[in-house]
Amino acid sequence: MLPAYDLDKLKYATDGPTFEKAVGLYGSGKVTRFQETLDGFSAVVLGSKPYSVFVEARHFDRGSCDCFVGQHDTVCKHMVAVAICAVMGGRPLGDEDKRVVGQVTCSGQLGELSAEKLAATKKAITAALGYIRPYRGPSRIWFGYQHSLSGGCNRLSALVGELPVSEQTAVLLVNLLLRLDRKLREGGVDDSDGTVGGFMEQVVGMLKEYARLDPACTRAFHALKNKDTSFGWEESLLDLIK
């Protein structure tokens, strides 16, 4: 039985520290007695003691673990490790597989995207924004919803971190911030844990770095004038064009 998720889904929907620890458990052979069940995968994961773990085949964030975190209905490193085992089938992880999606970082490289690359990047951004959707479900799907928000922001982090620095890409990032802000204000996104807002603040910081590396990037900030935003994230960018 193949799981409905792949390694990218696990990586993007899991916070960095949890994914990194899960990779360590899988890579060091701590996932033992792995087997398929009727609707998922079970295993014993060796930690400070053996933990009995189950994850669904369709949703890796639905399952159980008798560790402290798992008993509080939170996805733990043991569950993610079992999900990795289900995806990889015992094969070793490569270096790129292990790479954790972290903070938003500026590439530091000046340049523009080709028309083809720009179109592809816009398409990828729109696809990632699809994970940042309204919350209209019961409380039991809350953690799954948070994983979706994290997955969207992590995908966006990977995309924007590869962009060259220019007025062209500054415009792209400003538009991204405005789209996210609209989702927070009007789109029904429940960002009570600050996942989306935190990502936006990091992008603002990256745009400040853009302005330092190429002052022409500040022209993109004029689109923020007289905008009514959710938490005033645009103010520090507007200060750069006063």
C-alpha cells in the first residue's frame, strides 16, 4: 500500500525541528517492526523508550503515538518518522531529502527572472497559496489545518529564497504580501498561531535587504501606499520611501 503523501508533503507540512528529528530517527534505524495495517502503517519507534506509533495512509497527521506529545493529539517526531518509512520503503534519504525548510532567506544575488521563469514562479506561488485556505471545520481537524498553513508558508519560503534581487522580484514579493494580507482580512484564514503573519514579517525583512542591495527595489513599495492592512506590516517598507 502506497501512502497518499510524499516526502515533500511531509517536509513542508511539518515544522523544521520535528522533521529534522524524524529524519534522524529514520536514518538511525529507530523505526522498527514497521508494517502495513488496514488503513495505515504501524511501527515501534525507539526513543527514550519504545513507542507504539500509527499513522493513516491518507493523512500522516492522523494517527497515534503513546509519547507525551502524541498523547496530546499533536503530531510528533515518531509519527513523522513512521510516515517517512512508509514513503521511502526502507531506502536511505539523500542530502536533499533531509534538507529542512527554514527561515525566509535572501539569495543575495542581483538579477531578474526570464519571462518564462517569472511565469513559472507566479504559478508556483499561486499553488502554494492554495494551502493557505479558510478554516471552516470542527476542532478535531485543527492540527491538520495548521499543517496546511505551515505547508503553504514553507513552500513559499523555498520559492522566495531562490529569487534574484531586483525591482522585478520586489514587485512579486509585494504582491505576494498583499495577497496573503487579503486572505487574513477577508479570506477566513485562522492564523491564531501566527504562522502566516510570521512568514509575512520575514518577507518584509527580506525586502529591506533587497532595498539595501538594490535601492531601485524601493520603487515596488509605492504600491503599499494607503493600503489598509491587517497588522501594519507595510509601515517599515513605506518608511524607506519617505
